[in-house]
Amino acid sequence: MRSSHSQTAPVSRRRFLKQSALAAGALAVPAAPFVARAATALKPVTFTLDWLYQGASAGFLVAHEKGFYRDAGLDVSILAGKGSGTTAQLVASKAAPIGFSDGFVVANSVAKGMAIKTVGTIYRRDPAAIMVLDESPIKSPKDLEGKSVAMTAGSAQFQQWPAYVKGAGIDPAKIKIVNIDPAGVGAALVSGKVDAIGGYVFSYAPSIEVRAKKKLRTFWFADSGVTIVSNGIIVHQDLLKSDPDLIRAFVAPSIKGFLYGRQHVDETIATVKKYQPTADDGVTRRECELSWETWLTPNTKGKPLGWGSDADWAGTIQVLKQYVGTSAPLTTAQLYTNEFVPSGADYVPPQG
């Protein structure tokens, strides 16, 4: 579910504090701090997520609420997104300075001439999958033929679909793709509107399992040869040249937010609820837990969160060329950089 403001207006720390004050009769939070904060020389920047406000991407929300961005000199407004592909296009067109997008989408976009780059890799293992209800007669990917699959146009899964069907050995011409807004994808499966859905497991499985109390059967893209780097912080190439300090000021607090959020899950759940009042605590917790499984790959063990592996990015290019048929010359250096990733043991995530 989406709150009424999730797609239309930035959610800033100042806004939430103000709303809290109004709700409490303006007694708990005096007006003076707002005046003082407004007077500080913070640099405004808008950040666009790939998806709705949820546990998987809560690190950014935590960084905002804990003041990590403010301490770095930034006044960050966080916008919900409508898929990695859409966010990549916004950054490529400079309509958004910084975004959160899937690595496969970034590679595909760069191959098409978009001047974007990942500057901090968070989901270093692909979380994409096709999900069906456990009671469904669909027991294998081949059984998807003759059925309907809901995905959001512009999402990472939508762009990875050609790679998945080729790797799984199924005929896409025999499968009906239904374009549904992110907020309605899970409901479409539970209600029987579609036979299957495509998405990040942590974006849909928690809600379906906790709220609808339905068990799922999952067909991971990675099990069909789609081994790619997933979501990271992306910027336009021009911003790398014109304002590297802004990027550095954004990336480090973001990484800190993810790590803090994992250590303080209850606080993270409360933060998500601030941004998404309809969020279910159990769902948010499960979203967080499933997202942590994407933080590590064999090539990133012992490295700070945000650090990308050249071998993993090379695999992303290989999948793009092998399954999607991209012929444009691509190098890993075009797709990502570790230049802005903070170093030190404090930024290394749990290795279990």
C-alpha cells in the first residue's frame, strides 16, 4: 500500500517533525529548533528510490531520521520510485540528481547511451524472482507458459525478463505479461487476477506471507543463469565531475544508515512507519531480513557495504550480452566505481 504522499512529494526530516508537532498540539516539539535548523547552510538534494518506502531500502530513511545526512551537510528529500528503470531514466535525464537502481538496469542503460554510474552497491546479489502461490499448479518455470505474470514496466525484473526466460528455457510468447503499479502487484497474485508475479522477493513475499497468510513458491532468476549485481546508488556522469563532494557526502551516511538499521531493527521498523503509515511491522521486519541476504557475494566478503566487485559486475555484463543480445562494448569501469565508498571496519556488514 502507498501513503497519499509517497509519489507526489518529497519526505524530509523537517516535514515529519513538523507533522509530529502538529499532531501533538505543537507542545512536544517547540518551534525554535525549526528556525535554527532552517538557518543552517545545508545543501538540498533530492534522492529517488527504486520503489516504495519499505524495509529493504530503509537504510536511507534511517540515515535521514538519525541526522547522518544533516551531519554531512545535506538536506535530503527522499522520493518513492516506480521501478529501477524509471529511476535510471530520471537520473540520466538529470531530473533527479541521485537515485537507487538495479545494476542490470544500469548496465543496460549505459549500453543504450545513458551517462549514469553506480557509486555505492548495496544489494550485491540479485533478489529478483518469479513468485506463485504454493497452492498453484505452477511447479516449475516451464509451467508459466500459458499463464499470466504481473510486473511493473520499468522495473528491474521487467528488464531482466528476457534473460530469465532464455536461461529458464521457456517461450515468452506463450506468457502474458500484465503491467501493474508496484503497490498492486502482490494483491493481483493473492486475488487471482494473475497466475504469477515478478519482483524482488523482499518487496512482495513478506506482505503476502504475513498479511495474506499465503505460502509462496519462488523461482529465482539467479537459478536460471541471471547472475547480476543488483541495487546501488546511482548518479549522472556529469555529477561525478561537477560535484564529487556531494556524492561522497551522500554515500557514506547512506551506508551508515543501512548498517545502523540492521543493528537497531525495531527503530528501523518505526522509521519506515513514519514514511509509510500503513506499513505492517511484521512485514517490514521480514523485508529487512530478506534484504540482508543480498548484501554479500563470495567476491565481496570482508569488504565495506557499497563496495562493488569487478568480477560480479563483469558477470552482469556477460548476462546482458548473452541473454539480452546487447552488442555495445561495455567495461566494468563504465558501470561502477568504489571511489566514494567509505573504508574501515565500521562499514563492513555482518558476514553471516
